[in-house]
Amino acid sequence: KKKVEQQHREKSGAIVRMLFPKAGKLSRELVQKVSRRHASVAVLGAAGGIGQPLSLLLKQSPLVTSLSLYDVVNTPGVAADLSHCSTPAKIKAFVGKDAAADALVGCDVVVIPAGVPRKPGMTRDDLFNTNATIVMTLAQACAKSCPEASFLIISNPVNSTVPIFAETLKKCGVYNPKKLFGVTTLDVVRARTFVAENQNIDVSSVKVDVVGGHAGTTILPLLSQIPNTTFSKEDIEQLTHRIQFGGDEVVKAKDGAGSATLSMAYAGAEFAVKLISAQQPGATPVVECTFVESNVTEAPFFSSPVKLGPDGVEEIYGYGTISEFEEQGLKSMLPDLIAQAQKGIDFVKKAN
């Protein structure tokens, strides 16, 4: 019997060495790496128009093992509904203004769609006063409960809420610029879709970098860099405008009944899952456009292609060679982008 047990141990050791050739034994470091093959994710604003479909999409990801849902109302019902879906992620619900800190304990990734939605005739700037307070309060809870997590900001206006989040984390002494992301993926998703329609090509084959910010003319799709495409001057102007103001198209179509919730949930989940996948041990880095603290332009925060890895931002790329039309768009957006960032910074500095 002892001989059989010894053979079993030797066989097990050989298997471990085969799978992990650089490890003489299943060390503590290896155990830690293996245990990282998952993510505990929180969605703040989980009962809202974006939060519910976003949570559903995250529940479907095999990389998410725990999904913590927080909102000021209605979270238990959303959690109960999602908990019936037959995927591994475990669901936890937290409800009420004082529950955010508890919802965030142990989280690796925090996705924040919380805030009031856009309504007809409302600009992202109109959202500022209400959503600024919400985002600052949630940033304080994050600083307390999960300061080392990656924070993905969807709450509008992103050009101001990301600086608000950064400034709040700075006040709390836990700011890490490599872990804070403004989710601008919806602009990329729209660009891929609209370009594929215009060129009559498979959308899955289209790659478009969208730089700048996440509001109106601060959104700049780099159509000149898309290979194997031909655009007329009119195409470029119309596509650029539609990508920049795609949100208005949805608000108008919903006739006062909501904003771009489903497409934003899709885009938010896409970015979150790509970030989580890039953070897995041995994973190939992922490059995505995202709004981060940046030196690419004079604006303190700017969206451009960013290499994502285990520690968040690994490298920030520039926007490359662009057309005269795009150069003009970039030049004209920068004063707005700088002013919107400063508005967020000033908001936190003036707060108690």
C-alpha cells in the first residue's frame, strides 16, 4: 500500500512539473497565481438601466466568480433574478446609501454606471452636478474598501467624472493612475458598427481607434487609419458626427423613455472582460482605447490606445499619423477636454 501511495505522489509531482516546468514544487507563489484566475467584480448602480444588462453580461463571463451588486434601491430583486442564471459567478446584493463600502470589500474590479441618465435635450454637462456628487461618494467608499482594485467609470460626464474619481482617491491617499479607466468603449463599438455599415464589410473584421474624450466633439474616430477602406469627404464628416452624437440618436429614438443603456452595457462589459483577461497570469497584453491620466496631449486625461496588463495600464500609446480633418478635430477639442477635467478637479477641491 505504501509503495502504491509513493508511486501516486511521484506521478502527481511529475504532472505538476509538466504543467509548471519552472516550479520545483507547488509553491505559495504558484498558488497565488492560480488563485488569480478569476475576478471579484462590483457593479455600482446595478439596478439601473445600464447596471442591469451590464450585470447580466458580466454574470456570463467565466472570468467572473463573484458579482457584488450595489444600488440605492431595488438591488435584491436584480440579484435574485441574476442568481438563477446557470453560470459560476456568485451573486451578492447590497442596497441603500450606507451599503456601498460593504459591497466593495475584496473586489478586484469595480464598474460604475451609477448616476442619473440623459434625457431629451440634456447634455452630458447638464448631468454634472448630480452625478459629480454620486461619483465622489462612491470613490470614497472604494478608497476605504478596495483601494487596490481597478476602477471603470461609466457615469457621465466621463470627461469630468474620471478626474473627480482621481482627485477623490488622491485626497484619500490611494490613487493609482494605472488602475483608473474611463470607459469610452461605446464610442469604439459605434465606430466599428457604423464603419461596417458604410463599407458593407463584416463588423467583426473592423478595428477603429477612437481618441479624445467621451462627449460630443471630444470624441474623435481615426477613420484615416482603418486599412482597406475608402471614404468620401462626405462619408468622413457624416460618420464622425454620427459616432460623436450616437447617444443623441438613441435618446431621440426612445422618445424620452431612456438613453443608450443596452449598447453602453455591452460596451462596458466588453471592456471589463478584456481588462480582467489581461490581468490573468500568463495572459497576452490587451490594447484598448480608454480614458486615462495621460501625457499624450496637454489634456490631463485622454483616451487613446492603452496596453492593459496584470497591473492595469502597462503602456499608453499616442494617436499616430492622422489626417488634416482629424488634426483639426483634435486641436479644437483640447480646450474643452482640459476645461471639463478641471471642472471635475475643482469640484472635489471645493467639497468638504
